[in-house]
Amino acid sequence: MSDAAQFSSVLVGIDGSDAAIGAATWAVEEAVSRSVPLVLIGVMPSIHPSAEEYQRELHHADVSLRAARAAVEATGRPVKVDTDIATGQPAAVLIARSRDAELVCVGSVGIGRYERSILGSTATDLAEQAHCPVAVIRPSHSGGPSDIHWIVAATNGTPEDEAVIEGAMREARLRRLPVLLLGRQPRHGNGGDELDRTVALWRKRFDDVHIYPVAFHGDVAHFVREHDEPIEMAVVGAADAGELAGILGRHGRSSVLVIRNGQDGSAGSGQGAGSGQGA
């Protein structure tokens, strides 16, 4: 294993699928913005029935990593790329490696040659158990030329709110996208002003990002299912990691970023990333 895998990095699970390559290219900007290496990791079974099967698995992992590296290098971005092949159960390996990572990324169809469900158990386990933020990446759909793609997060009055909203704002800055902040507004009284105050606060902290309040009585998964707005990414806290399948869905197009409390998936804190898309 190369030295870069031992230090802070953005880690991407690679299995040879198009979804994994998409996750790798998406993760390039995450690594560049943090000034850390991008580590592409393939995972092989620990036990093989024969030497021939071992060689087949090793060859598959090697070819998969080469393809992912080529896709990353084709972006032309100044990112250090490292590759690694580990043995074990994919989710367990990535969860263990997440202790030393700033972000772990996987494609939405799972990790592993035989794990091709629309949401592999690897992604689910990572979202619930990883030690750092986790991004589950759906293939990008560009839509029409006038479409505005959104990042969606929610304020729920929980201790995770600060980290979740900050993670959404940093991602919006990096991707130059606007944010929809969902919040419950009470039916009586003036408590509905709280959502507007929260949005005003974040506008001051991220004056180059467009953020808009949306009163909605439901969770992020419910909003994604019920609305037609092109949503690029939904940002949720670890307590809501169970919403992952509901957000991605069989026909969903939104990627998901799961934030751990106190870990906002920082993509750089400096200003000057340019204005988000207007609305």
C-alpha cells in the first residue's frame, strides 16, 4: 500500500463500474479544494477458492483502478492520485479507512463485482457507520440549458444542523450551485421567522452562495420525491443516514452527502469561489 493512503485524503471505492468512475471524477474537486491526495481503492475478497480466481480478482481490481485513474487524469485538474488494493468486505474496509479520510465517495450502485443493486449495501453501511462524511454519487444529468440544479438541506432544530448546513454551503460554493434550505414553519405564531433568520445568517457567512428558504413539513427524502426541481445533491446529517435509499430511489437523480456532527465535509473555507447559480 502506498504512503498516501496512510494520511488525510479523499477516498473513493472503485469496482470497475461506470458509477464508481463517476464518483472518482466527482471527487477530484473535493481533493483539490482540500489540498489532499485522491486515493482510489479496490477491494478483493480475503479468501479465494483457487490461485486462478485470485489472479482474476487481482486483474479486475488492477484494470478497474487504471480506468478510474485515467478518467481522473483526463479532467486535467492538479490532483495527486494514489491507488490501492485491499482485501476484505468492501464496506468494512472503507469504514476502517474512513478514520483517516476527510471524505469517502462511492457510486450509487454499490461496491463489489457482484453488488449491482440500485443502492448497494456498501453505501448504506458507509452512510451509517463511517467516521467521516460520505458522498454517494449518482450520475449527473445536465437537463435543459435553463435548468437550475440545487443543493438541498434541512434545518431540524437538532445539534447536527450547523454542520449539515455548513456542509451544504461549502459544497454549493465549490460546485457553484444554489441551496434550498428546508424548514418547518409552525401553523400559528411568529415562529416561521426562524427559518428566514437562519437563511439570513448563512447568507452573511457565505455571501457568494445563493440560499433560499423553503417551508416544508417533511424530511429531505420526502421533498426530493415530491418535487420536480433538478436536485444535484441532498445533504443530511448522520442521524438521517437511513433516508439514503429514499433520497436516491430507483428513479432519483440526486447524489447524497452525509455529514457527521462537527465534520462538514469542508471544501475550503475561503471566499472567492464565485457566485452560485442565480434563481
